[in-house]
Amino acid sequence: MMETDFLSAFGAGSGINTTEVVSALVEAERAPLQADLDRMKEKADLKISAYGVVKSALNDLRAAFDKLNDVRDLKSSSVSNSKPDDLSFVANATVDAGSYDIAVTQLADRDSWVSGSFATSDTEINAGSSITLSFATSSGTKMVNVSGPTPTSIVEAVNDSDQGYTAKLIDTGNSSNPYVIVFEGETGASNAFTVSATDSTTGDPAAGFDVASQVRTAADASLSLNGVTVTRSTNIITDLVDGATITLNQAFAGSAAVNIAADTSQTRTALIDLASTYNSTFEFFNQLSSNEESDDELVGSLSTDTNFRSIMTSIRRVVTSESSTSEGSMTHLSSMGLSMTREGTLEIDETRLDTALSSDFGDLVTALTAGTNDQTPFGDASRGIAGDASALIQNFLKSQGSVSQSIINAESRKDEYETRLAELEARMERIKDRYVAQFSAMETIVSQMKSTGDYLTNQFKAMNGSD
């Protein structure tokens, strides 16, 4: 809506549209200043938007490196077992490929003793006086004291003692004295034991308690690995094949054929995904730093940003440099079939990649991961190609990193420009008020002069008329 020229509307005056004049004068002062501030504010907005997308792209790139950062994620194995019901063979990330012939002639077992029977679970033993249970082995005797002994309290005391023995109260279903206590130790011949009970005060045999029979006998597992006979005190064996857990389920005739093959498919997929993610990331980064004209306002928005160019250079350097933990022929990503082209993209040589995975897989994993899991991004440790790249990107993205600080600085500048625009508007209002006051004074003077002129004109007309 157009402003009304109130000064002229009151009559007389100069006849000038003072509202238009004042608006024009104010706009002449406002326009160049506001244009500069609007341009700087828009530039800050673009930088915030651009770095926001940079942050997202770097997170995606870091995730691609993180898939290659841990040994456990790269070194997996496929296991074939001809007798899975008789034994299980579980391989972890460090197990070497190979074939194993395993025969099991005896499982590890434990001593198991059964007490005499009791009428109820809370039958009083030793007339209620404390007793001491003695578990005797070839290496010594362990004691468990029981106050107010009953079948139930004996079981609880043994299980709470943490002496390596367990006790169970079993209801046999007999019409009289149905309850018995079963005492068990750990597997292995060296863990054979006997159990007895005495009065804690007198040392006499505990009244109302005896050990009736032994129902299982402690023994070692006996097996052979590729023709070599070995014994173990447990049926869960972790020290026979490095990186593998062998669980014996039962003795069996013949032998189990176990074959372990390295599964490199996950590593292959992760390397191909890294190349794809890197290429898409830098295609976008190149647009942000481009000097070409485009309808997309983000294109070229970081063309003069030295911090952004430093980020791009640092990432390219870690991707093309020798691994900080290289071994053998696996020194660079290019050794693994991922080479940098003249255009700055990662190109995959699938033949070279497959050769590296099949012939130098161990060295490849070390070059990528430093042979570690769960590396921290902090400090100056050598982490391998993937670990170093992940740590570098994390350093950019942390709260004090260059990406986060660029966003913070741009937001601060935007706030500053908005404040200055508000101050400019307030100053223009004051200037407008000043101009209005000045033109108001001028209109008053002109009106007075016009009134005086009209008076004089009328006087002269009257004087001429009297002649």
C-alpha cells in the first residue's frame, strides 16, 4: 500500500510529494548496505548447507572405512565338519585355513558321589550341630562348614562356597527316605575327589550323614588330532587349534574330517563398497569446489574455502599413501586392486583384487587393520589404511574439528549479519524520521512564505484599486 503524503495533504506547502522524496532518500542510503549484508548472509547460509552435506558425506565415507577396520570383520572362515553331532568346531577370526582329522575315544568326566537317603529335605542332621564337609583330592582338602545341617542347607552351603564343587538335592520318588544329595566336581582325572562329613566341634563323623556310592568317575578326554593322541581335562577345548573351540559331544568310531577355508567375500564386498563410496563422495566434493556456473546454488559454494580443500587433500593422501602397517606386497590400496585414476577416482582391478584376496589375504588384512580390533581414533598409533582414514575423518567431524568449526563459524557470521540488518533497519527508521522532520519544517516555512506572499499580493491589488 502506498504511503499518503500527509505533509502536502494539509494544504499549501511546496507541492512536492514529500513521502516519495523521503522514501527515495532512505532507500538510496539503505540499498547498497542491505545488498552487501544480504549477500554475505546468503553466502553464510550456503556455507552452512554445504558443510552440512559434507558432514553427512564424510560420515558415509567413514562408515565404508570402518567396514575394513577390524580383523574380525575381514577374517571369517567357512567350516565343514563330517560329524557335527559328535563334535562341534567353531573358528574365530584368527584361525588359519587347513584340514583336521579328529577322533574321540573318551569324553572327559567328573566324580559324582551320592549320599545316604533322607526322609525330608529339612531332616535334621548331626542333631542340629554344625558339621564340616571335607572334599579331599590328590592336591589337598577343601572344607565347607554347614550350620544347622539339613539336606537343603548342605546343598546351599556347598553351592555358595565357590570351592569348585556342586550339590543337588534329588527326590528319588521312593516311598520312604526319598531325598539324596549328589556331589559333583570338575571334569578331568586330576579333579577326582572324596567327600566326608564330621562334627565341626568334636571331629567325629557327622551323625545321620554318609556317602553311599560313587556313580561317575573323573576322567580326561582322550582324542587325536591328525593322528597325534592328546588328553584334556575338559570337553570344551580351546588350546588345540589356534583360534578354534572344539566341543566334544560323545566318543565315536572313526574320525571327523574338519576343513577350514578362509572366506574373503565380505572383505571383497567392503573394498568394492569403499571405492564406490569414495567416488560418489568426491564427485560431490568436486562440485562444491567447482568454479563452473550452475543452477544449483551449492555448486561452487566452497570454491574459495581453503579448509575444505585441505580436507579433500588429506583424505586423498591417506587413500593413496602406503599403509602405516604394510606387510609383504600389500603396501597400498593399489596393491589390493584399488588404484587412483588421473580423474581422481578409485578404479577397481578385479583380477588384481581377487589375486590379493587369495594369495596375500593375511598381509592385506594387516595393511588395512594393523591386525587389531576396536581401535581408538585418538592418539598417534599406526592403524593401517582403514584405521588411519577413519581416525582422520573422525578428527574432521569431532566437535572441535574443522567441519564442525566451519559450521559454527558460518552460523556465527549469519547471526552477525542478521543483527546488522536489524540495526540497519532501525537506523533507516531514524533517518526517515529526521527527513520527515526536516521536510515538515520546510513545508511550514514555505506555507508561511506563501501566506505572506498572498497577503502582499492582495495588498498591492487593493492599493491599485484605490487609485
